[in-house]
Amino acid sequence: MKTITFLLISIIVNGFTITSANETNVIKHLQKQAEQLGLAKDPYWLALGHYKKHTLISGYTSEIQSKSFFLAPDGKTNPFSELNATIREMFAGIPSDQNAHAQCRFIARFNWLKTRLNWKGIKFQKANCSLFNEWTDNLKVRSISLIYANGFMGNPASFYGHILLKFNYKDSKINQALDKSINFGAVVSKNENPFIYAFKGVFGFYKGVFSYGNFYHNILFYGEVELRDLWEYELNLNQKQVKELLFHIWELIGREFDYYFFKGNCALRMSELVELVIKKPLISKYGLWSMPISAFHNLSKTELQNKPLVKQIIHHPSRQERFHQKFLILNQKQKTVVYKIVDNNFQIGLLDNYGLTEKEKIEIIDMLFDYIEFLNLKETTDELKIVKKKLLLKRLSLGESEQKEIEEKKYPHLNTFPSMLQLGLFNNSHQKGGRLRFRANYYDMLSIESGRSPYSTLSALDIVLNYTENRLRLKQFEFVNIETLNLSKTGLPKDGGFAWKVRSGIEAQFIGCYSCSIFHVTGGIGKAKLVKSSIVAFIMLESRLQTNYKKSGNITSDLRNGIIIDIAEWWRTSIEIGYRYFPGSKIYSDVWYKWNNRIGNSQYWDIRIGYEKYINEELQFSLSLYW
């Protein structure tokens, strides 16, 4: 009996030894294959690990900061070691929580290795990745969309827009609440001081992470709270590419990256995800900044297998945009009735006093519904609830009516490209010569407007050099210029708000002077009005802190009046007149005026013609090139 027991134990032990030895041999065999194929330097493997090649020395470093992402102790800096560790861990024993196995945690790596290595005759235990299957509804994702949220002037990190990624499920064509969305953003403490927030974001003191949630929540937050339009670009990917993307996104959820407002941001990280499967660049890896809109400029031009990468574009308008759209399609008589109703504390009965057709009444009620919902975002009151009930009762008393066709806004990718080089000539009171201007980003008040905040300026690192008398001289170095007229498109209460401006940089105190450069910080507040559909007038009071030039003082103020006219789609002109007041100097207190024009509506170029006068006067002509 003892002999039989000993033999059984020997068989069991030897059996396990043989199994372990075979497993070790299999692992070494696959690792050898991977080495012979050079998989550790394969672009796909490097992309899965987010490895970046060093510029000055040999080697790689992953941009992922989470230690849990790496299976090898030196995996962050050694793609070869990480590859070998990955192959080894794929054969590890299956734990009670099968989702914790490397096959599930690194599902993209596992599926890629199965396609690149010869697994013929190799048997291994397969983990049940139930969490991943639940997350993707058993891979029932039919397509992927990239979402562009236009810029939001209420948050410095959102000035330039934002990118989300969306899963379109096979069962969600009717109900998009079923769709999931992927977000990449900085991990920020609640109530962070705005100045600290900006400083940390610029210099990389935040961590950025991938997270996911229901797309419906994004519509609520961006469209209802921040009043931002969302533009959905559905991608023309095949099912293999969709699966690869899902696999890799799963690996990245919760992983930490260093986050920078201008570089390591949503534009870069979301573009990297799509680039993994399309094998084409969407964002430059060598620029000093990554802008969300640049990804969509490139998306619109990209083809896969002779087909456009973008399958379709869907506009998800904000709550404010929805009521704007419905107001703007009303005729003048209907608009007059709307003003009467609102001015008289929403007396819905006034609808019956102006000889409106039933169809016209329905259009007004539908528009007022959206307006009430917009007001509810500002402040919910019992009065608004009562008005909503009155509107509903009035609507039920009327018949059915077809909704008017709403003219769709132009797509964001049709905007001019963000960076600008300008070549020009000038002639002022003291000299004439050539002019060179470089603006890192983004747009100004004259730029074409497509899917972004209208009548606004958002620019940074704007440098102007004059070439005259065989010398190159600095005219202006503008660090930042942010301005919005915050226009009301309807003239209704609480639609729109105060115009405001923030600007800072180095510039000549007056035209034609190179020895009088001052540093300044300027702020302004005012109001704008839509005179006609193509004419906007505004007034703004500005104050400026500046370095002192020849006892002119450190404080100035400007009363600025202007008008912007769209003469044609290809021609926008602006005329401004103001008075600059120096409390400490009468010499420099004077009237000033400007006239500027943008001619052309291409994404790649336009012509600028301008005239300005303050103490001296100057005429300008330039060609702007965008990329």
C-alpha cells in the first residue's frame, strides 16, 4: 500500500514537473520567436506601451506613469523585457478572479501576440474576461466616433475645445443613452484656484487619466451645463479595427499620464488611440502644442482603403443652440409675438391676438419650450414651471405640424487651420517696409467662423516683426489675447451676456516707435448687439496696467466702440474708434481708430488689409497662410 501511494505521489509530482517544464519550454519558444521577429521594436507594440524613443540617447520610455501597467520591473523603459514578461504572464495560472489575469488586463497585447506568433499545437488555459465582455456588451460595438466639443470660455482648459471617443452599439441607433464614451482629462481637486489650475496645467503638475461613462451624461454636461455644441464624427472602421481599439482602450482605463494643457492633452491621447488602428497620423508628435481641432482637420482629409475615414457627421446642439435655431427660422411677425409674450410675463394667450396661423403658433410654442428649458439652466423657479404647463396645454389644443428645416451649422473642421504665418507690407508716418508675423494659435475676430464661438478672439504667442532700414525690429509680442462679444442671437432676456477681454504682451506704445515698447496687461468689459444678421455693434471699457514710458504712467483706460460687418462670406470688415486716456499724461491721451478687413474664406489663406491711427497712422497689407 505504501508503495502504491509513493508511486501515485511520484506520478503526480513528475506530472506537474513535466507540465511545468513543457510550459517553460513553450514560453521560451514564443519569446525566441518574438525576438527573431523583432516584435519588441514593432511600431504596434511600442504604440500599445506608449513608448517614446529618446531623441539624444538610445532607448525608450513609456509615457504611462502607472506602475500597474507594466509586468516587468523595468518594463517602463525596456520594451523587450516587457514583451517577454507579457508572454510569460499569459501562461500564468488562472486565479479565482479571472478578470485579474494578464489575458484580461492586457487583452490588446494578448490578441496581438496571437496574430504575430506561431501558436500551432500550443494549449493554454483561457481566462474568462467577464468584465470586458460586459463593458463592450460582448463586442456588440458596431462603430467608433470621435466627438468634438467646441471651446468653452468659462474654463481656461476648455478654450480650445475637447475630444471624446464614443462607442456606437448595435442596439443603440434609436437610443444613444446606451452608448458609452471615453474621456481623457486632468485629475483636478474640487474648487481649485483658477490661477493655480492654469499654472499646474501648463507646467505638467497634473495627472491625466482615461475614464468612461454614458454618452448621455456628456450631452447633459457639455450641452446643458456648459452650453457647448458636440460634433460627432463617426469613423469608417471595419470590425477588426473596432475590436483592436476596444482592446487597447480597456487596457488604458484608469492609467495615469503626465498632463499638459498644450501637449499631453485630450487631443494627443485620443488621436493616439485612433492612430493605432488607422496607421496614419492625426496629430503632430513634434509640435509644441496639440490642438483638438487639428485632429478633426486631419480626420476629414484621411482615407482608408480608398474610402473617407469619416463616415458621417452628427451635430448635437446645446440647449442654447436648439432654441437659437428655432428662433432664427421664425418670420418677423412671429419674432414680434415672441417678444410680446416674454415682455408680458409669458402671457400665452397673446398668441391668439395677431392673426397667426396654427402652424406659426406651433413653431412659436416649440421655440418657447426650448427657451424655458434654457432659462431653467440659469435658475429654476415656480413661475417657469407654471409657464411650461401653460405652453403644454396650449400645444395640446393645436394640431400636428411639420417642423421647418433648420439650416445646419458649418462643421468645425472647415475652420482655418490654427497656426498662422503672415507676410505683408506697411507704410506709416515714419517709415515703410516689410512685415513678418507668426501666430502660434488660434483665431481672431475676423477669422471665418465654423463650429466655434462667434465674434471672438483666442490667440497666443503672436509675434510681429517689421523689416525697415535694413533692420528687423520687434513690433509686438502678444502672449495671449482672449475676447468674446458674448452675443445674444435673439435679444431675449438672459441670452448672451457681457462682452469681455483679456490681453497681455509687449508692444510699441504708439505706431512707428521702436524705442517705446511697453509690457502690458489689459482687461475690458462691455456689451454687444446684433443689429442685423450680418452686423454686430459693441462698446467696451478697457483698463491697462503697463510699464512706464517717459512718465506716461502705469495705468491707461480706453473707451472702445466698434462694428463688425459681414459684407459677403469671403469679406468681413471691422471698424473701431476709441479714446485712450493716460491719467498721468496729456501728451499720449488721444483718439484712435482702426479699420481691418479679411478677404477670402479658405482654410489655408486669406488677405488682410488695414488702416489704423493713434498719434501716427499706418496702412497695412498682408497675406496670411494657415496650417
